[in-house]
Amino acid sequence: MKTSDILKKVRKIEIKTRRLSDHIFSGEYHSHFKGRGMTFSEVRQYQYGDDIRNIDWNVTARYNEPFVKVFEEERELTMLLMVDVSGSEFFGTQNQCKKDTLTEIAATLAFSAIQNNDKVGLLLFTDAIELYIPPKKGRSHVLRIIRELIEFHPKSKKTNIAHAFEFLSRVLKKKAIVFMLSDFMDSNYEKVLKIVSKKHDLTGIHIYDKREKEIPNLGFISVWDAETEKTHYVNTASKKVRRNYKAYFLKNLDYFKTVFAKNGSGTISTRTDQDYVKQLLGYFKNK
């Protein structure tokens, strides 16, 4: 893709997602995410009803009358977008592939964060760490993230969610808001997810195409596996084949929802042909 084409696509996504984050998500983002904790602001004289645990004993001793510490919520947050760029993300039978939906959702979340003057970082992963951009503030930084989401070409096509979580645990020491965007066609990541969820505010966003859940009766068809790069011939006329196909999808979806919920993390599941805006708003309002 030419540089001019990339810039046009970046601008198009910015216009769409910036409007969403400015007019729809900014309020929801502000109300949903709280600061990492309470930071010291000042001391003042004790007033009736103050928590005695906040008494500053050094200042109290100095002035011979009680003073308390005043705290305020630390509003600045750090958001990290963990985005699956494995081969399966390029699948799509509707208006766009999963990768396009991932990019739009990630951009919307990123713009919502900078509206709040927060830092945003990006982690692109397959079965390896493909790219890591440390969290920073500002519109130009978000535009760089969008450019990478559009034009980045991963070296691998496979998926390893556990490895991505392990990397996150090493590089992000302070508490952050973490969104993992993937089709979650993987398993055996609960152990490391448990560690991540204890430290960070974690949400998994599951994006899928409707033909990954239900395959129609089309007779014998050739199916190309984007992750193994192999072609398989499938008899879709067989009810057993269609049933097993759906069972595989539901197994991965159930594992995703179960392990996230079990460890106190949120989940969103949206199809490429659905309105993800409603899904995100519903999640922020109900959590």
C-alpha cells in the first residue's frame, strides 16, 4: 500500500472513530474508569466527621491541634491495546474482515483515552510479540498506533495468547486498563491471565465473522487455513461436519468467556457485521 493510500485510510478511520469517542464514548469512558488510586493533595485542620486514620501526626504535633491529610483521585490512566494480528484476523465474509473491525474498535478506545489526557500503548501479537509501542499521550501518538494497525505485516500467522500476556506482565509494571482484541481461537491461557487480571483492569473483546459460527450447506468446498497456510477440502453437506464446525467455535468462545469471568475480567463479543458501538456502550454502562 502506498504511503498516500495509508494516510487516506488513517484519516478516514480517524474521522469515524474520533466522532464516536468525542460524542459517545467520552462520557462513558470518564464515568467507567477511575484513577489508579488516591494521591496526597494537602493537609487541613481536622473537622468533625473526618476519618481519624487520615490524621497527619507530625503536623498535629507541630501545631498542637489535629490536622488531616487530604487525598484526591489520581485521574491519569494508562491504556494498553493488545491486538491479535495472526492470520485468522484477515478472514471476513461480510463488509469487512476481522482486522478492520479490530482497527476501528482500537482507534475508538484510543481516542477516548486521549480525551481524558491518558496514555495509550499498543501491543501487536501472533505467537510472538510483533510490535510494542510504549504508552504515551497525544493525537500524533494515536495516529501512529492507527497507522501500525493498518499497515503492519506480522512475521508469523499463528496465535499464542498466553505468550502475549506474559510479555505484558514483564513490561507494564503499573496498573493499566488493558483491552485484548482477538478472535480468541486459542486456549490454555488461563494461568497467565489470572496473574494479569490481578494487577490490571482487563477486558477481552472477541471479534468474529458469522461464518465462523455457522457454515452453510455448500457441498464440497476448499477451505484455506490462514494460520497453517494449508488448504482443506470440507464436505459442508454433512450435518456432522457442520455440527463439529460450530462446536469448535463455541468451545473457544466458552473458554474465553469462562476464564475471563472467573478471574474478574470483562468480556465483549461482537460480529463483524454488527454495530460494535452498541456493544461497547452497553459494556461500559453495565459494568
